Amino acid sequence: MIGNMSASASEVHPKLFIANEWRPSHTGQTFETVDPSTEEVIASIPRGGAEDVDDAVSAAREAFNGPWRRLTPEDRARFLYQVARSLESRLEEFARLETLDTGKPLQHSRNEIRNCVRYFDYYAGAADKIHGETIPLGPNYLDYTVREPLGVTAHIVPWNVPLGMVCRSLAPALAAGNAAVVKPAEQTPLTALKLAELFLELDAPPGVYNVVTGFGEEAGRALSEHPGIDSITFTGSVETGRAVLRAAAEHVRPVVLELGGKSPQVVFADCDLDLAADEVAKGIYSNSGQYCDAGSRLLIDGSIKEPFLEKVIERARAIKLGAGMDEPDMGPLVSEEHFERVLGYIEVGNKEGARMLTGGRAEGFERGYFVAPTIFDDVESNMRIAQEEIFGPVLATLSFGSEVEAIEIANDSSYGLAAGIFTRDIDRALRFASEIQAGYVMINEYFSGGMGSPFGGYKQSGIGRERGLIALDNYTQIKNVVVKVGQRLPRRSAGIQDALAPITKPG
């Protein structure tokens, strides 16, 4: 399916993947995906719509009601391990394709594909450990629960970590016994389609994995509103998340929403300043700041503000920008539209009265969507650059005079996804972690954690948790079974037992 894998061009046939078949879209229309490093067209992609979504959902339903559901947990585990091994053997191929589509550094893409392998390995190991429990009702009853798959799961994924976001939700959904329909972001659809090749090569039951490419307002909306979907996992903006939630409410289906953040990195005076500066820079400039949990607000103890900012500025200016295939430190933003959006926020910061210490539009690039690592100082908590998610390499700096003030500033946000704390005082670290309104808290290292670490947010950052064993709850439902067994044993004496008999009856 994938043709030329060079850095300048790659051709993808305009086909959707439904029921293990490459199909044209019912619309007959296509759109182009672009290399953000060069602005060159990479591929022509099918523009799927409601009819295509309907076909994909029907295929997934047939798989769920048929061969996939009949597989034992051990068989599902074996299949997921096979996906992991196949993906691992083609890691470089997938990484190069991801870099072409997103512009991110090639090494960064390699790490993300390795994470995809880990997702399939992790949930393969969990597939035969999804079990219920027994409830003690007494000797004359057997009461037990069973965790069953939901059915057909929808996965609407973003462009910032295209294949990683697919695998993060797809692997637990399949491990639990569901069949899936994936709608990748229109900016970055290539690796989701490429993954379909593996399912085809491994003889997956038709309909277990389906991919419908297209635009959010067309294919994405049709998928979220489809009555045949049993759950929705969505990562993206708050605005779109609300629309997904409304659609889910119409059909009374569960949702998992990861909607973004404005995550603080809190630096206390007693921390290792060099280590903290390294982590702060990593927390905001990795993936060009295009992470929902990017540490985009820097809160610094006022007593160390100037020397610490100098260290962060030094690291920001040392970052090498370039095309992802050239192995830079930081690549471009994903699209022209997003590029203009981030530059617009930089202009807003200047107009609001914040002081830009470094960054802005990157110099020396005739083509590509490059923004230099940017740092604002003199930021007030009520400024837009301190409250709104920019999703780019833009750091807003605020200072505090006490731990109480730091907590107040950190929690002064409609988001609550992640937070970083830098201090040598473990009591302070744990105290701060207990007070901060965030679903994921990291101490003395940003972007820490692993496959088993539950990830999700408070407030408008979303609903539910991904990663870890808890993610299996997103894709299972509980059935309770109560069995009356045998006869009651003869009573040895009357008295308190007789008095209690009415309240021991199950109700």
C-alpha cells in the first residue's frame, strides 16, 4: 500500500480499510496529506463519510458477533503478541512514515513506535486476566460477576501522536474482546492505514480493525453519532469533546475523553536547578509543544526566578530545528493552520503585556511550519497565554512567593491534566501533589511513567483513564449472576436467626 518511502514523497492509494478489504470511499473524494517540514504533498487519502462509517461499523459488529468473540482470551493474547512482533520488525518503516506525516524528529518517531509495541505487549499479557469476582451471600447462593466486552468501539484519534494514540486505546479494546473502528486525524492518517496491513498479513478476522479516513465534521461526526457504536474514545479539543459527549448521551453509551491541558511545571528554590531546567525544557519543547500534557506554564519561586530563567533560555536557544528526517532536536508544527494559530497566540502574548524573552517565528526556513522555542515572562494568571491551550512550543512564566500561592496559581485553570513538581523536599512534593488538581503528577521528572501508569485529567481535561489495567474498564461491562443452590440447612435452634431471616433475603 505504501509506495515510495523517501523523505520527499510517499504515495498511499486512496482506500479505506473495512472488513480486511481496501475500499474506495462512497464519496469518491480524496484529500492531501502534507509533509510539514517541506510543505510537499505526501499522499492522496480517501475522504470517508457517513456511508463508509456505516460499512465499518457493520463489519465490526459482524466480527464481534462472529469469530473474534469466539476466540479464547489466550488466543486473543497470542494475536496481540503477533501484532507487537510484526510492528517491532518494521519499526523503522513505521517511524519514517510517522515522521513524514508529522514532521517530528525521526528518533522521536522511533520511540513512539516502540511505545506502540509495548501497548500490544502489555495488553496481550492482560487479555486472559480480565475476570470477575464472587460475592458472599451465604451457603445457599452463588453470586458472581463476569466482565464482558462492550461490542464495537470507536476510536477518534489526534494528529500529535498518530499511531501511539491508536494503539493506546486499540490494544486494550481488542484484549477485552471488542472490535474497533478508527478515525485518524485528517492531518496524519498514514500510520493508522499502515497498521491495517499488519492485521491483514496476520489473518485477523475481518472487521476486527477498520479504518475510515476523513474530516472530523464528516467521518468523525458520523462515527460518534452512529447508533451501532457501543463506546467512544476521543482525544482532541474541548469543543469537539463536548460534541462527542452530546452524541454519546443521545445513545447512552460510555465515553473516554482526553481533551487537553495547561499543565504547570512548579520549580521550588531547593531543587536541582540544572536538572529542573532540563526537564522544564523537555516538558514544553518535546514534539514542538504538541502534547496535551505539555508543561506550558512555568511557576518559579521568585527568589530564583532570574538565574533559573537564564538556564531555561539557554536550553531553548540551543535547540536545533529542522526537518524530522534530518534528526533535529525539534521539528515543525503539524500544519499551516496550526502554525498560524500558534503564531497568533504569540502575538496575543505580546499584546497582553507579557515579555517575550526568546522565540517567535523561526528564522532561516523558506518552507515548513517552524516556530522557535518561545518563552514569555511577566505573565499574569488571567492572560490568555496562561489560560488557553496553545499546543505549541510556547512557555508562559509566572512567579510565586509561597507554597500556598503556588498551589493557587497552579489550580487557576479550567484544565487539570498533568503537573510537574521540582523540589528536594519530599514532604513538600507529596503535600503539593495532594493539593494540585491534576490527574497525572510527576515529581523531579517530566513525562515520567509507563504503560501501567493510568493517564487522564481533572476538570475540562477529560473523562476516564487510559493506560494501565484500569483502561480495560473502558472496554468491558459487568454482568452479575446469582444462583440459588440446594436447600437451606436445618436450623439447630430458634432465636436470633429467625429474627434476622427477613433481612437476609436477597433484594
